[in-house]
Amino acid sequence: MRDQNDARRRLRLHDLGRVVDRGATDAGPMPQAGAGLRPSLVRVVDAGGSDDPLRVLRRIGEDPEHPLARCRDDDLVARHARTATRAVSVETRADTRVVMHDAVVIGAGHNGLVAANVLADAGWSVSVLEREDEPGGAVRSGELIEPGFVNDLCSAFYPLGAASPVFRALDVEIPFRHGPLVLAHPALDGPCAVLERGAAPDEWLRIEPAILRGLVTPFPQVRAAAGLAREPRAARLLRRPADPLEARLREGNALHSDARPWGPAGRAFGLILTMLGRTHGFPCVAGGSGTIARVLADRAVARGVELRLGERVDRIPAARRAVIVATDVWEFGRITGRRIRVEPDPATVKLDWTLDRPIPWSAEPARRSPVVHLGGPGDFVLFGQYSMVDPTRAPAGKETAWAYSHVLRSAEAIEAQVEAHAPGFRALVRGRRVEHLPPGRINLGTAKLRNELVLRPFHGRPETGISGVYLGSASAHPGGGVHGAPGWIAAQAAVRSASRRRARGLWSLTSSSR
Ligand SMILES: Cc1cc2nc3c(=O)[nH]c(=O)nc-3n(C[C@H](O)[C@H](O)[C@H](O)COP(=O)(O)OP(=O)(O)OC[C@H]3O[C@@H](n4cnc5c(N)ncnc54)[C@H](O)[C@@H]3O)c2cc1C
């Protein structure tokens, strides 16, 4: 009885108004695409009316519309075929027929791709639906301005990625590239603050594992908290440093977020990014940030994940076990019809340039540092330059550069800030691309304390209050940045919940309806 009720509840949840009643009609009616099922599979089953999964599979291969029919890579076909076998559920006796994957991931940003990998590693059949024509979300790159110059569309430098336990656990090779220095923060009227890899204080080295554990676990974070509690003296690290250059580094790193630099959240951001810079650097990625998406997507596809591009999702699709929503929380609200009250982070002005040669910074350390911080709380600019780290980004002798500010409101103001620190900069500009990003794009939610830890949308957890639906994007704990933690946390929660359900005999819609 409990199984039946569960099946009914899940049918309602996924808006499966109709399931096929084979007893009533032999060739249909089939669930429509609007019910969230893959149209190609629906058509195939409809055409075949077959009870035999292998026959269904052969028919998928014959369907000229199906990606398998167009694929020329035999290995890939075989892998997809295996996934499809798992994904197709054919009832021979009973009157319920549902065709779906174990999990659907909405959004192929890096978090969605991480989630897909974790689920595929657990043996699940997974479909990833992405509205754009390429995967990656805010982790994409390309010749955005002119041929031969590769710019990063959004994110560019990866302290959190280099430290990420998620990328390590997935065993992915991301070709991070480090400059001679990690970052420089020049002043117009004094010495330049410099961050280098190597020298982190002992207190930090003792708490870093607990901090990283906290990044990849939802609340309550018992083990991470215990790790921090063992080092009470590490709290001193949060004090404003007496050394003005160290204080400037911390302030600049806090200003990557929209939190007040010396408020509680800002101090934590400033500390964490500065220390991760010392232990892991702020690398960029060889060939462009899109390499990260490619590495994650290739790994997922090699494990049978179906990646469907150009597919915008408007309602929660059907899945046998879980749906991971790896979009921002407001898109989650649109898709689920839920009212979302999360404050966005501020609007951002983003600039990319192609330049005739490397930038003539007045402060010498800035010429050896891929990341340069400019200004302070009222006029902060985060600037990146690649040629010293990655020769694939620009033709020899030229430069590719990137910057954004959520304080300055125009491209002119940002360029004036750069020109003040590097007279002659403007004369080097060959081409520029200016983007005015709406609020909420960088961190997918404010980084202020009122949206952190247990205050993240669903109490710092990936469960959304909708059964089987998880939030796995940067809108969830631990927030923005490229580290894969929200996707990891959501997928782990889905797998754990499915094993608990299986133990209780409630493991899937199709099996529960038998
Ligand atoms: C300009 C900029 C600069 C940044 N710089 C850095 C940096 O240097 N270092 C760093 O670590 N972080 C940086 N960040 C932050 C970081 O890039 C993001 O926090 C992170 O990439 C978010 O990843 P995500 O997978 O959660 O979401 P996203 O990357 O936003 O991916 C969400 C995906 O879901 C898709 N999608 C949305 N709605 C739907 C739908 N209805 N149907 C199907 N698909 C849908 C989107 O197309 C997108 O591909 C930057 C961000 C921006 C915008």
C-alpha cells in the first residue's frame, strides 16, 4: 500500500498525467514530451510497442532523429546503448510503462557536470539537459574577440578549483597553469602587495583540511566543525592583519565577493582566498576555462551520461530516482513554481581585451602576476592577464586580458582604473568585449552572511523540500566559485537517499508500480 501511494505521489510530482496503459491500447497512448520524457525514446517505444528492451534499443539506432543514429563513434554508441538499456524500463505484465533515466540533471555548468559524474559512478543512468549549445555555464572560453586570442567567458582563475577535493576525488586532470606570482595588488602611492605560493601560517595548514571538508559537506558539518574546534587559536587568523600589505591582500580577496571586506563573511572570504593562494595558487587553465567543462563532460560521457544540448527545461522532468537542478535558485523557482527569496549578488561589468603586447604596469610585481587587484572597496577591479602563463591564449608577443567589477558601473571607469596603474594600456587595446551582467550572475546569490552556511536556500542542504529534487548549483552551499562542491553534495545526497529508499523497498517509480 505504501508503495502504491509513493508511486502516485511521484507521478503527481513529475506531472506525469498519463502513463501508458498497454492493457488498454497496444500502441499507445504514450506519455507526451510535455510529461518530461525524452521525445526520441517515447517515439521509439510508441512505434515499436515492444516489450523487449533490446528491441527498443535497436529501434533507437534506427531512429534518424536520435543522436545514436548520427553518431559515427562505435565506442560511444556502445556506451550510450548500455545507458539506454538501463534507462528503458519496459513492463511486460502490468499496465504501467514509463521510460526514463535514473537521474536528470538540469544545467551543464561545472556543478551539473560534477553531479552527473558522481551519479554515473554510482551506476545510475543519467541525462543532462542544457539550454545552451555547449556545456560549461560560467566555465567556458573561446575566441570571443578575434582569432588567435582565447578569452574566458566568465570565470578565469581558480584557487578553489586547485584546492577542490571534488576534482581530486573525480580524478580529473585539469591543466592548471601558475604564474611566477599568485597575485599583485598595487597602490598608486605606495608599495605593491604581493601574494606568493609557499608560506602559509601553521595555524592555517592545520585547519585547511577541515575548511575543505566543510566546503564539500552539507549541514550539519560535524566533522569539519570538530576539526576546527581542535585548533581554537586559528580564530586569530580572522583578525585584521597589522601589516598593511597583508591587510590589502585580504581586503582585495574579500572583494571578490559582495560581502563587506571586514564584516564576518568578508573576513572569512579574505582569509580563505589569501591562504588558498599561498597553498594552491590562483591558476588559470591551459587553453581556456572551457577546458574544465570539456574534461568533466568527457568523463561523464565516457561513463554513459547522455548530454543533451540546446534543451531548456521548463518543468521538473521525470526521473526514476532524482532530479538535480544545477541552475541558479531563481531558475529553480521558475521551473518548480516556487517562490524564492534569495538576494542576488550585485550586477557586474565584465570586460575582455585583446592587446598588442603585455601590459606596462607601473608596479613591477604586477608584470609577473596573472591576477592583479586594483583599487579598494569603492572602486575595486579584479584583473587577469594570461600570456605569461599560457602561450595558447594569444599570438607570440601579444596579450589577452579579462576584468570585472561589481563596484564600478562602466567599461570606461574600469579602463580608467587600469590606465591609472599602467599608463599606455589604452593604446594597446586591439579589441574589447563588454558585458553588463545582471545581478546574481557571479555567485548565484549574495555572499553576505545572511545567505551563508545554514542560511543558504534550504538550510545549507541540497534537498529542496520536493521529494527527489535537489539543488546542485552555486546557489546552494558552499556557494559561488569553481570547485564543484554543490554538484557533488547534491549527487551524494541523491545516492544516499536512493539507497535508504531501496533498503525500505521504495526505490523507484517503475519498480514500485509492479
Ligand atoms: C563573470 C564571472 C567571473 C567569475 N570569475 C570566477 C573566477 O575567476 N574563479 C571562480 O572560481 N569563480 C568565478 N566565477 C564564479 C563561478 O564561475 C560560478 O560560481 C560557477 O561557475 C557556477 O557554476 P554552476 O555550475 O553552479 O552554475 P552555472 O555555471 O551558471 O551553470 C548553470 C547552467 O545551467 C544552465 N541552465 C539554466 N537554466 C536552465 C534551464 N531551464 N534548462 C536547461 N539548462 C539551464 C545554464 O545555461 C548553465 O549552463 C565567476 C562568475 C562570473 C559570472
